[in-house]
Amino acid sequence: MNKKKIIIFAVCLAALLAIQIKFFLPFMYDIAASDLFLVESKDVANPMAISTDMTAMAFSHCNTHIKKNAEEDQNLAFAAQPTNAWSLGNYEYIVNADVEISDKDSPAVLRHYACRIQYEKGDDTSGAADFENWSVEGVGGLTD
């Protein structure tokens, strides 16, 4: 009886695997290849670091976000321009830059940070100067 249950379990498991491979996987590939996830915008991805008006705005807004989230007793001195900035397409950017952080009790420490930020208004870049039109997806590198 115990051997019969193991065989039935193995057959059912093989049947489930076959159904997934033959039916669900091709369906998922068709969905992934379709235009369902396609986002059309004038901003195209660039694998090379770039410097544009939008990356400068992204850098500025990342610095604003970092200032807002800093502790009250911290002094922040940002670099004049980012080390690198990349466009991921659809007005999403990664900014890599330096900030010097000092407390009143400790010496200044230079931190290299990366900030992922997205402009929310799409191709209408007239509101790029307003921080409310941007969303910071994440900042890394500011802590030990």
C-alpha cells in the first residue's frame, strides 16, 4: 500500500510538470514577448554614463531627498556634479555621486552613493524642476 501511494504521487508530480512545460510555459513566453509590458517614451535607455538636463535634475532631486532624510546634526556637502548618471529609459535614472557627511562629534566622511529615481510625468518634462514630480526608488551607500 505504501509503495502504491509513492507511485501515484510520482505520476501526479510528473503530470503536473508536463502540464506546466507544455501549456503554461509557452503561454507565459507569449505574454512576455507581447507589447503588454512595452512602455513607449522619448527617453531611451543608455548603457553608457550620460550627462543631460534630466540627469542633472535627477542628481539635484536625489541630493534633496538625501538632505530631507539626514539627521538634524549632520552636515552634508555634495559634489558639484555626479560621478556618473545612467538613463534606464522611460525617465528612470541611476545617479552615482559623492557626499561628505560630518557630525559635530566626528570628522567628515566621504560617502559614494547610488540613487535610483524616476520622473513621473513621462514625456512632459516641463515639471522636471518640481521635486514632487519625481519618486526616489532607493538610495544606497550612505551607511556603513
